Amino acid sequence: MRSSTRSQARSLASVGDDGKGHLALRIRLLQARDTCTARGTEYSKHVSPVSESTPANPQLHNASPTSSELEREVSRRRTFAIISHPDAGKTTLTEKLLLYAGAIELAGAVRGRGARRHATSDWMELEQKRGISITSAALDFELQGRRMSLLDTPGHKDFSEDTYRALIAADSVVMVIDAANGVEDQTRKLFEVCKRHRLPILTFVNKMDRPSRDPLELLDDLENTLGISAAPVNWPIGDADRFRGVYDIQHHALHRYEREAQGQYRAPVEVSSLDDPEAREIIGEDAYAHFRESLHIIGEAGTAFDVSEYLAGRQTPVFFGSALTNFGLEPFLQALVELAPAPQPRSSDTGPVAPTDERFTGFVFKIQANMDPRHRDRVAFVRVCSGRFTKDMVMSNSRLGNVLRASRAYRFFGRERETIAAAYAGDIIGLVNPGHFAIGDTLHSGAPVQFSDLPRFPAEHFGRVRLRDTRYKQFDDGLKQLEEEGLMQVFYVASSRREPIVGVVGALQYDVVVSRLRAEYGVEANIEPAGYEAARWLGPFTGAPPTPGLQGVVAADRLGRRVLLFGSQWEVEYFERQHPDVPLLDESPVAAPARSRS
Ligand SMILES: Nc1nc2c(ncn2[C@@H]2O[C@H](COP(=O)(O)OP(=O)(O)OP(=O)(O)O)[C@@H](O)[C@H]2O)c(=O)[nH]1
Ligand SMILES: [Mg+2]
């Protein structure tokens, strides 16, 4: 290690507030320099502007000039989910990516006050009222010859079942990190899912316009907390009020931004070189010196970007910026277009299904009712996994073994929808669902196939729903449809059919149930804790089952299948020990047939 570099590291360590994390990383980085032999793939090879006719990343485009329409269409699809801990800025970033992609002309806000429009992906009334995302939203748009499908997911753990399913429908991920908080709990959990499914991850460190942790420390946090190598692609200049822009490490270009009043339009940007005296003056001597030093450390010993490491999920390219003020967005969007992988093969019970397999296959990962107040229909969101979907095509649902005709299909842009005549592997389409589909269903033409089950989380909170008026039919319809979405499970106890018990993964879902019953079904209801903590379906068993513990009760689900509600987890375990002959199932036996997950 050169002594000059070491002393730079030391001087840098003294700049931060605590210096601890910084120093550890810097020294490690500097040591790494000595052992680092091969530099990775040059990022610049992958960020040159693309045009419709020339795919920029041939590695990801297997379509030759003679390839079929299916291969061409598949190779231009990019389907990705945005994930993070609550509040890191997923919805704001989504909105700004749409703005920069030209899919919207004016960006809305998460908390759209007065006449100001709301963010496209937070379309639900309760989302807009509370300023949080509650349900994942699909947004489909064209960009530079690519067909992009973006899934903005909710961060709150109470809605994480929806987020997990959306992740499984994606081929890659954008992970948003709050620059002040680093890697937070929920991000860590979601990262584990990405890792299990080998999803490539691009990282966007957001909110640099606020007081932030040192960027070196943030890289250290990513590597230590998540165990993924982090390759900075650009580097922030200052933070909080002094955040001026980002430096593109490979192109040696300084992107200096000006704040646009409300961040509704693109922020004016000036691109110059690092030594531009004017830029230096605007940035300020202190911030500039600190920035140069950390840049030097990264240049000497930082992880270099390597596209194959990224695609293998072992490395995450890191970008800095501010979604609110629109700083650092166009380089990030460009990277997304260039780097995000095309649709990948999916594992099934008959082996991997290639996206270019001529047979149409897909799976239902989400059901949502009443998105459009004028239609009030239920939509099944399908991730197309292979082949070509065409309107009116005949397909089978592998769960039911029946044949159906898909006469109405849509693509979505938040709440808005557009009829489609065709779709290809990678697309997310909506099929109108008059009760034919359940979450996790595999749809296919040709030979039977079934994709792996989607994760189902056990309910942990149980509440009694009380109808406050007399509209029982609407109340029952509402419960039925919301249950179909996977929002909750509904149980009936013999003594009071009119006051069902709902089981949810997180207590915030109670609010969603009550609010949606009111807004979408016109009924007033409230939910009170019911005193249970676990539900188990009864497997094959004749006769009356034993009473489930002191506080438990035998109930039934909508289809009349018997369910034992227990007062605590401990009571479940005690019951299992006492009654080994009584088969208990975590999941309902028909809607989600028990299958081993990959
Ligand atoms: N200062 C600052 N605030 C931001 C930035 N990005 C988002 N915010 C604010 O942070 C809050 C949360 O932003 P969202 O975009 O809703 O975050 P989210 O990750 O979608 O949140 P959930 O979906 O509820 O998990 C909002 O008040 C945003 O205005 C940013 O770059 N800078
Ligand atoms: Mg959100």
C-alpha cells in the first residue's frame, strides 16, 4: 500500500462524524488493491445510448436478424421490481423513472397536496391518503426500443406477501437505499428472496439531498450487511444542501444538476469534466476536496463493475441520487435499459421453460378487484413466462385442469389499462377474472405444466369483522373478493355466520379491509381483535376434531373446510403433541395445493 494513499485514507476518516465504518472500509479497499488482479468489465461498454435498431448489450440479446418474431419480442422485454424498506423512495423513484422515460409528462408526488397529482403507482385511495404503498402496481412502458414492465412494491412488512409475489414475477430488481439509513431491516429480508431466486440487483442510493452517511460507509454497509459486492458506478458530490450531482466514474463526466422547483419536470443538468473550475467553485472547496479524495480511494481499490457478476447476482452496481429532486436519474434509467436482463427461463414441474418456447405459459401472481371504478371487475395479473399470448386464445388452468378462453386482456399503467391483442414472455398482463383464477395458478397452452408455488404467509392476526349496516350481500361479496386477492383469509364460526373472523399477515391489513369495504362495496364495518394467533386446516379426518386448546375454536372457511383457530402458537404445538393422529395443514388444501417449493 502506498503511504500517500494510506494517509489519504486517514485524512478521510477524520472527515466523517464517527469515522469508524469509513476507516474499516477504506483500509480494506486499499488492501484489496494489492490483491486485486483482474479488473471487471468496463461499465462504459454498457451505458452508451441505445437506439431502437441497435441493441446496446449484445450479450443480453440473442436475437439474430433472422430470429423469429417471438425471439425478437422476448429479447427486448425488461421486467423488474423496485424493492426496499418502507419510505426509502420506491414510489418516488418509480414516478421519476416514468418521467425520464417520457411515459408521463408531469411527475406526481406521494403526498399530492391540493391540485397536485399523485404518483401513478400509488393509485389506491388509502395509499394516497396515507402516503404509503399498500399494493404492488404494474407499469408498462416503451423506452428506447425496450418494453419495460416495472413493479412498484410496498415496503411495509404487513404487505410483504404481495411484495414477495411481485418479486417472483420479475427478472431483476432495483433496490432503493435511504442514504441516511443504509441497509434497513425489510430491505435485508427482501434481498434474501432476491438471492434465493438469483435476481440481478441494481442499487439506487436515494435521498442524497438530505444529510447522508458517507458514500464509502454506505458501500461498506451493502457489502457487510448483505454479503454482495458493491461496485459504484457513479459517485455523489456532496450531500444535503450541498448535493450538487454525480460523477460518472467510467466516463469521467460530472453531472451537475439544478433543482427544479417541485421536481415535477426533469432537472436541468450540465455535464463537464472533473477539473472544470466553475464546477469546482459551485461545489465549494471543502466538498470538492472530500469528493476527490473518496473518488481516489474508489479508483484505487473499489470494486470494478462486472456485468457477468451483476447478472449472476453476486455484484450490485451502485448509483447515487435523489428521486425527489431528480438528481442522478437519467444515468440510472440508462443503466436499467442497458443492464437489466431479458426474460429468463422459469423452473416448472417438467423442467425449465425457456421464454422462447413457442407454447404460451404464465402464472397468476396477483389478483386485484375494483381498480377501475367504472368497471368494478377483478383482474388476475399474469406474468407471461413463455411464448405468445393472443386475445381469445384457448388455455388451460393447471390447478383445475379446465379450458378457458381469454377474451379480455390488458396491459397496465398503474390504475390505467389498455386492451391488448398480443403479449410475449416477460410481459405482465391482466385477465378479467370472473372467479376462474387463484393466485399461483399456472396457465398454459399445449402440454400441461405447472410452475412452482408462490409463497403463502400464514395469518398471524385474527379479527372479528362487524357489519355496521344491513347490506349483508355487499359485505359478503367484498369479503369474498378481498380474500381472493390474498389480502386475508376468512373463517366462520358456527355461532355467528354474520361476524366472520379474518386472518391477516399484518395488522395494517385490517385498515385496508375496512377502508376497501367502505370505498369499493359501500359497507361500513369494523374489526376487533378475536383472540386467536394461528389457523390450521384440518387434513383428512372423520368425526369431530378435538377442541383446539383452551381458547381455540373449530371454524370453517368459505368452502366449508374445517379450520382450527388457536389462541397461541404454543397451543398449536401442544395440540400437535397431544393429537398426533389429527392432521393439521398450514395452508388451505384446495386453493393452494400442497407442493414442494423450489
Ligand atoms: N428528501 C427526499 N425525500 C424523498 C426522496 N425520495 C422520496 N422522498 C420522500 O420520502 C417519502 C417516502 O417516499 P415513497 O416514494 O413513498 O417511499 P416508498 O419506498 O415508496 O414507501 P412505501 O411504498 O410506503 O414503502 C415521501 O415523503 C417522499 O416525498 C428523495 O430523494 N429526497
Ligand atoms: Mg411506495
